Amino acid sequence: MLKTLRDALKVQDIRKRLLYTFFILVVVRIGCQIPIPGTDSSVITQLTKQFSNGAFSFFDAMTGGSFENMSLFCLNITPYITASIIMQLLTIAIPALEEMQKDGEEGRKKIAEITRYMTIVLALIESIAMAIGFGSQGLFGDVASMSKAKYVGIIAVSVITMTAGSALIMWLGETVTEHGVGNGISIVLLINIISRIPNDYASLIDKYVVNGSSVGAKGLGAILIVAATLVIVALVCILQGGERRIPVQYAKKVQGRKMVGGQSSHIPLKVNTAGVIPIIFAQSILQFPVLIARFATGGTPEWTYYLSSNHWCDFGSLSSAKYSIGFIVYILMVVGFAYFYTSITFNPMEVADNMKKQGGFIPGIRPGKPTTEYLNSILNFIVFIGAVGLLIVASIPILFSGVTGSNLSFGGTSIIIIVGVVLETIKQIESLMVVRSYKGFLTE
């Protein structure tokens, strides 16, 4: 990895792309620190502190702390991610969108344009809800003493600011994709998550190393922190890289006077086919009632503890252990969403039909329906293995937090995102270097 980066910096075009990406990320992080106009700084911390360890913890990690600061980019790229997921689901449900997706580059551009508009709509809805909800709790000062016109004006400014900030983040991410390195939206999400990790590690070190009861306890605490991190990263690398290759043989056929075909290939089925989508879906569904309850009541009713990961796996007493029922529901939801998302993104019947049209077949399996059934059986097994691996990675931080009482804003989901984005970015840098090498060879 370091060698790849060192070699890439020697190439002028790649060096410019890397510097451009770095500059955009600096702009993003600066915007995450500037508060929304009209907000009361003395109230921001008091209001957002209650959300940093509960249902909003993952949301705050994805926004890089900009939500906790109520900054210009407090919504960050979450509306875009939500819009992208909705578009993926609608593409399966609406035939017109499915046809648009199959139209090649033009179709993908139209879907991307619809996704942008949907992002703005979602950002507008979320900003209105947040402005009114937090405004009633004193985010903009004493509402009762304000005139109606002034209150409406402050709400309007905050809504416009948050919506514009989300749109700007989306545009910056797309410029990174075009002029920088890697997928811009993923890079922004990566830097947001990474920005929160030092604070979490600082709190862990302070609790288990600095304030350890003895030298042995301090050493053991440091070892456990490092070991847990390395184990999670190693598991994520194995999970992300694992795939099942199904061999495919193409029959020979005559085209004109030539015999073509006869090649051997394979269908790569990733073990973690659905990525982190099942975890995001499960967390979003569990957190939604909690968010509604907090906005409606201004507090945290006891029933919300069953849906909050911060109250899971705490076996100190029977009264606290009962909340782990939510963890069991979470596990079932992750497995269910893994199968659901894979079923809408990978169609064994379509793959079998395409193979048949191209004269391909799986050795030992007849084309047509037998091939579809064979792919289904393998896919069901792989999805289950991937879901179990995903749960192991996601559960380690939850178990650690529950047993030790430590609150972490990052977890298995965040590390999966970090590792996945880093690996994909490195692959793109390597591909840019290969293209440059080919160009240099052809021009000499």
C-alpha cells in the first residue's frame, strides 16, 4: 500500500488528483465545524450530547461529528446515501427505471440525475424536521420571547442552510469522482468516520490505560484495544475479499470461416454480496421509532432501550440484560435483509439466460432451469455465510461496549466502510498507473 502511494506521487497527473482530493476533504472538514447561523452555541452541546450515545450515534459517525456540532454540513451525505438506496429499490419495483438502468451510460446518467433531485427533497424534509424539532428545544434561543416573523425567519435560514450544505457536499463528492481519486461520496464518508475514531480511542485509552488500577491492568487494556482493532480489520479484509468462483465453459461455434469460443471463465460471487446495506437497513428501522419518540417527548422512554445498541449485551443485572432482546431482533433483521438485498441485486435466472444465449454452461449442469436452481442453491449458502461474517464483525464492538460500558461511535459497520473504500481507492490508483504505463509504451 505504501509502495503504491509512493509510486503514485511520482506521477504528475495522479499527484494532482490526490492533492485535489485532499483539498476537497479539507473544505468538507472546515464546513463540518462552522455552526448554522442563528444557533445558540451554549445550547448545541446540551442538545446534541443526548444523541451522541444513542440512536444518533451511527448517524453522527457518518456525518463526522457535523451533526453534533449543528454545522453547515450537519446532514452531510446521509440524504444522498438514503436516496441512492431508495433508487436501487425503486429500480427493481418500477419497470421504467429498470429499463433506464439497462440503457447503458445514458440510462445511468438519468438515474444519477433523479437521485440528485431526490437527495435535495430528502434533505429539505430532514432539515425542516430538525429545525422545528430542535428549535422547540431552544436551539435558536428562547422561542417564546421571539416574534413569529423572527422565528419563521430563523427556521427558514436554518432549513436553507442545511439543505444547501447537503447539496454542496453531494457536488463536492461528485467533483472528487471526476477530478480526484476514488468514489467521491465514499471518500467523504470515509473521512467523516475516520475523524470520529481518535476521540473514541482517546476515551478507551483514558478509561483502560491511563486510569487502570495497576501497571498490569493498563498493559492488558492497551493490548485488548489493539487486538480488538486488528481482529476486526482482519475479519473485514477476509470478508470483503472472499468470493466463490463458479466455472463457466463456452462452447465453440463457427463464425464465417473461423471457429470461435471454447474459452473458460467464471462467475465471481462475493461472500459479502450485500455489503453493509443489511446492517444500515436494520439499524435504520430500529432507530426510526427511537428518533420519533425523542423528538415527540424530548426524552428516552424505557421501551427505546430495546432498540438501542448501547443497552445491548449488558449482563450486569437482569433488568439491564432484558434489553438484549433487541440484539436478537437485530441479528434476525440483518440476515433477512442480506437475503432480500441480494435477491434484488443478483438475478440467477437472468444470469442463466445470458449464459445460454452466449453458448455458456456450467460444467456438469444443464443450461436453463437446472443452472438457475444451481446458482440459487450456491447463492443461498454464500449469502448465509456472508451474513454470519457480517454479524460477527458488527457484533464485536456491540459486545465490547455492552460488557465494558464503553460508548463507541464507530463499530464493525464503520470499519467495513473504511476497509472497503481504502481497497477500492488503491485499486483505482493502481489502474491509473497501469493506464499511464500503457500510454508511455505506445508513444515510445
